[in-house]
Amino acid sequence: VERLRVAATVVGLVLYAVVFERLGFLIASAAFMALLLLLYGERRWLVVLAVAVGAAGATYAVFAWWLGVPLPPGLLGR
């Protein structure tokens, strides 16, 4: 079971890297975080969505607004 989780995490990370530019930072990061939460045992959808969106939003705020790092807008910027 643990090897499967690790393998799924690696596959998710590769997919994240592939779709990062196209979907944009916020969507790709929230989806990846949701995948990780589900893989590692969280089953409450409200918690998964809140943590995934909150973590992606907080990370975006730090890097894009506070540090001025340009992040790909993807679908949200078009």
C-alpha cells in the first residue's frame, strides 16, 4: 500500500509538471494538493477542497504578490 502511494505521488508530480503551464499555478496546485490529501487518507471532501484551495491560494499570495515571482495564470488568466 505504501509503495502504491509513493508511486501515485510521483505520477501526480509528473502530471503536475506537465499541466502546470497550461492549467496555471492555482488550478494545477490545488488539484495536486487534493490528490495528495486523498492519497494519504483524507476522505472529507469539504476538508480536501478547503485545504487544497487554501494552500494554493496562500502559496500564490506569497510568491506572486509578496515576492513578485511571475507564475503562469493558465486558464484563469485568459
